[in-house]
Amino acid sequence: MIRRFQKLDAKQVMQIWLSGNEDAHSFIAKDYWHSNFPWYRSSFYRQ
């Protein structure tokens, strides 16, 4: 079942985002995604 996003979903959504970016952009070092993860997470929460 699909439902509206809830703030409690944010942690899991961001983990999916991180994993997806690692897979889709394998030419970029995983360290980049992990070290910039806090910035991306804060951008996500501002929306």
C-alpha cells in the first residue's frame, strides 16, 4: 500500500536514497556520498 510520506519515514527514505546513489553513480567514490550525507539529509528536511 502506498501512503503519504511521514516525518517518521525520513531515516529509511534517506537510507534508500544513499543506497540508490551508490548503485546509480558507481563512478563516484562511496566515501563522497557518506561524507556529504549530512548535507543532503539537511537539504531534504528543508523541503
